[in-house]
Amino acid sequence: MPIRFALNRTCAPQLALPEFITLAAAAGVQAVEIRNDIEGREFADGTPAAEVRAQLEAAGLAVASVNALQRFNDWSPERATEAEAIIAYAAALGAPGVVLCPRHDEGHGWTQAEAEHNLRDGLRQLRPILLHYGVTGYVEPLGMRGSTMKRQDMAVAAVTDIDGWDAYQLCYDTFQFYRCGDDRLFPERIGLAHMSGISRTDLLPGDLTEPDRGLIWPDDRVGNVAQLAALIAAGYRGYVSMEPFDPKVQTDPDLLARLHASLAFVTALIGAQA
């Protein structure tokens, strides 16, 4: 079965929306992930969701997600207001879900018990908002130091505890999975997948950061092909979104050609393992 590729807005945040849509369509992906955190771009600049949706539909592109509500497990009245705005925008955009990222700073000071409580509290608070708008929360474990939810099993346990699978699915990120040494896969719970490659060899997995994330090539350390092949073999049929943060990728004058080549590389190797 062909992979349903998407392109995250992080791939080219410097492009205006029409140029990004042109890039995504030319790269041959089926969908895009819209970001709410890029200054001067859609959502942050007040572009109406209807206008964004019309431009995407004209190009034959779907929306894989709005990415992301940050610190969803650090609930407050301000977080509730932020969540409502992002989720309402996603619904108007026709996005199936919003990516949910946990707090991830080393100075949070939470005990393990507090982190578990706060995770469940955030999920409980968000659930009625998501259900009201008919939008799924894609819960994304982040594997860096200071993350309050690193592994997939932590998210699964929390959603199960609040009886929340009517509102939530997992966002599976190959880099985050690799960075924290995760080893448990929950394919039936995954609604969105992110991929990005790591070429640099001078850092341990736990020392890698977002700007190290590029396109996927034969020297990839993350093991994207093996991870995605296992996911697809287990029945996953959702979008697989390319999410690089490397400034060299974002400003590459040959970005379209390199995107084509990287997506073709991933497709060929996964096909060979099928």
C-alpha cells in the first residue's frame, strides 16, 4: 500500500503560504501539517482558516494536523483559552487533529507523581473541547531531557486511565522514539506519524536537538526505514509527515529536488522490506 506522505510546515517556514503549498504539491505529498507557532505565517498572522483551506483544496492537498498545542499537561486558564483557539481553527481548517506536546524544560521541578497527575489532568481538561469540535488530540511523547512525557507507553497509560480514546490518538515521532530509547509500539493507537533523519555522528541520542533533524538519507541514525516498516506492517495507514528543523534544509535552494529524493529513498526501502 502506498505511503501517505505529508509535509510539516517546519520544512520551509520562510515561505509564504502559497509558496509552501506549491512546494508540497510539487513534492508529491498528499497533505500538510499547518503550524500555529510560526510568526508571520498562517494562524499566527490571523489568516482565516477558510482561506487556508481553500488554497489547500485548490492544490489537491489535505490537512494532516495543526501542530501544536504546547505544554498541554501544564493546565491553566491561559492554556484553556489557547487550546480553544487552536482546536477551533483546526476544525474550521478541516484538520482531523491537533498535535499535543508536553512540557519539556529541565527546570519544571515536578516529581514523577506530579508529572503523572498533571498529564492526566491536561487530558481530562482537553477532552470536552476536542469532542465539542470533533477534532482528535494527537498526543506526542517528546524524548528530550526535561520532557514530562517521553515514551509512548506513558501516553497510552494516561489516556486509558481517563477513558479518553474517544478523543485521543498517539502522534508517533521516529526521532523522539529514537532519542529516548523507546522500544514499545502501539500501532492501533497511532493517528499520525512524524519522520526526520539524523546524519551527524558526534552526539549521543539524548544530546541531539531539533535543529539536528533533517531529511532522510542512507546515513540516517534514527532508523526511520525500520521504524516505519514495522509501523506499516502492524497496520498503520495514516499520514507519515516529514518534519525537519535543520536550518540548512529550510533554506536549501534545491529543497524540492532533495525532498523528492528523500521521499523516494524512504518509499523504495520500505517497499523492499514489505
